[in-house]
Amino acid sequence: MAVLCEGGSAPSNAGHSVRAHATLGASGAYRWMACPGSVALSHGIPNTSSQYAAEGTAAHEALELCLSGGHDAIEMTGRHFGKCTEFPEGFEVDEEMAEAVQVAIDWVRGNMEPGDVLYLERRFDLTPLAHARPALAAADVAMFGTCDILIWKPELKWLYVADYKHGKGVPVEVRGNTQLRYYALGALETLAGEGVQPEYVHLYVVQPRAFHKDGKIRWERVDVLDLVEWSSDLLDAAEATTVQTPKLAAGGHCGFCPAAHLCPELEHQSKALAVAEFEELSVDAEPTVPDPSTLSPERLAFVLDRADILETWLKAVRAYAFGLLNSGGAVPGYKLVQGLGRRVWADEVEAAIVLDELGLADDDYAPRKVISPAQAEKAVGALLKAQGVKGFTKEAKSKLAGLTFTPRATPTLARDEDPRQAITGAGTAASEFDAITD
């Protein structure tokens, strides 16, 4: 495991892509604690990686290398990380990934003080704690994981537990976050023998690419005694997965379940919505759906409440059908076809020569363009390094920061419990959708 202490570092034992996964791991705790039956239903299904998950793995590997080696993320641009079976070439660190990873790097460096200890990708094992319960021991469940970032502050008796989230689709909440609490419990168990005995644990979600009203970095303080008490809830949920017929429950947690495509409960919920809204259901006829403008606000809310479940199931079905066809299987009435591509230059240098021969001036096809903020930071950083300055200075960062802005994102539909502030004012959101409608 990579452990970076004040003044020293050690390399990681294994890349993120090749690590083993626990039967009841931390990253899936939100799912199996809500749906105990998902564990047995997922048994035997290959643990494949989606593009987004693999890209997140690449960002984690870049983050670990930067923190253990004293680099800035911009220095990683052009390098490839996150290589796995599905993506053997991995993912190239581009400007967007570098900017996101740098947020976590700056947060770590800004919170390190003399005497603090930093642990990177620290492995922990809760299996012995779980096997103290006969049912879990008999089922031989495995409960272990790896913490992204731990900072031990012995002077304050605080332990920081941080989880880096590279995704931008769904903002992750820190309050009541089961994955972070699982990590924290594992850290307490593993590091107790090294003198790490905090009174309080600070849980952090670092998610630079997803908007949240509380910012890119959110945190919650938890008393160690409360965390130990929560461990009973965790183990109770773990036991619920070992009963003869564990309960299945459909919900938002179904999105990342490997068994979503064959889950009877998810299919049942999806059919219930279809029966409620489709005027006619028949394998021989095209089903029709009501015009949304004819739905009452209450009925509209009813459909929206269940739409996520239906979309999750349909997405899982399509993904499974694609995989089946791609592996040589058959699905009646369906096939895989080649999509349309966009033309690109085979050799841009040769293309530029030909365009010049055809009479085009440089400005006709290659208008002058200011390099991006990330490219500028990389170039200035290299210049400072050549001048003997270590790292990107605060003065340089401050000057560049005043020249940039982040454009407002397009509004999106969300539930009332979403922590983001509602958009108010007549036509505020509608104006954003005009371009889409047109």
C-alpha cells in the first residue's frame, strides 16, 4: 500500500484495476444494505468495468502517483492509467481529468500539518469483525476494502477519511454515506495497532466534476462511538444477505447492480409502471403512451417517481442484449450494426501541406487560438521548473485564476430532496431548453 508520511513515501503494491473485490465491499454497501438479495443474484456474473468506472480508476491512479511523488496533476497529461481487460490501453489524462485530480491534491496538501500522517490507498479488512457473528462466519463473507486518502492528526486526535469521486453524473452526499463509514470503520480497525486512536472522524467526499450546493468538497464529523454503534447496522445488513431467501428491493441503488438485467423485483416494478401508464400492452401491437400534457401534476409525479426504475431496467436489458450479441449469441429480431463515423485527417501535417498547395492560408483553416487554462498551467509550470522553482507558485495560480470562469450548466430535473437550490423565476429554465426544442 502506498503510505505517504511527512518526509517519505512508499510505492503501491497493486494498481487499482487488478485489486480483488470483497463479497460485501464498501463501494457496494449502499446497494446491498438496501437490497440484501442483490448479492446472491449477482453471484457468478462477471465483474466488468464500464467506461466511466475505468476512467475513474485512471483518475485514482494518477492521484495516488501525484501525492506519493510530489507532482501536480498537470504533469500527468498525456500519460495513460486505468488499464484493464475491457480497456487495455487505459485512459489518457487530459486537461479535464488533470483539473479534477488537482482539486484533491490541493485539498490534501492544504490539510497536512507538521506531525500529520498521510496514508494513500490503505487496505483494511473487516472480515475478522464480521466473522465474530456465527451467521457471517458460516457464510464465509469477505468484508475488506481500500481507503483513498487518510490523514491522521495526532495533536487533535482527528482522522480524516476522504473518498475521491471522479464521476460528474450524480452528486454524492457525504451525510450518512455508507461507503465512507465503512472505510472509516476499516481504518479504525486496521490502524489501531499503529497508535491511531481518534476521538472524531471527519468524512470527506471530493467530487470536483459534479455540481453540489455545498461545493466540490463536502464533509461530516462523526464521533468514534457513533461509528462503532453504526457497525452493528452494517453487520445486521450483512447478515440479511446470508438468509435462505434474501429480500430484493428496487430503488436508486439498482443503477450499478450487475444483476439489474435479470432482477425479478426490478422487472416487476417496471411492469407495474408500464401497466399503469400504457394504454395497451401486447407483444403483437405497438404500445401507446399518454401525452404528458394530459397527466395531472399528481400523475406526473407518480411517473417520475418510478421512471428511474424503468430506465435502469431498460438500460440493463439493452446492455445485456448488446453483450450477448457481441459474444456471438442471438436475440430474435436484433443484430449489431456498424455506426457512422466522422471523417478525420489521417496525417494533419500532410493535410496542412496539401491545403497550402490548394491555396489556403494558415488563417483560413487554423485560426489563432489561446491555449486552454490547463495547457497554460502546464506551460507556466514547466517554465517555473526550468527556472528552479519547485511546483506551481500561488502567485502564478492567482494570476491565471482571475482570467477564467466556469460557464453555467444546463438545468436538469431533480427530486425535492436534492440538496441543490431550485431555479426560480419565470422562464429561467425554459429559456435553457429552447435551443434543444428548436
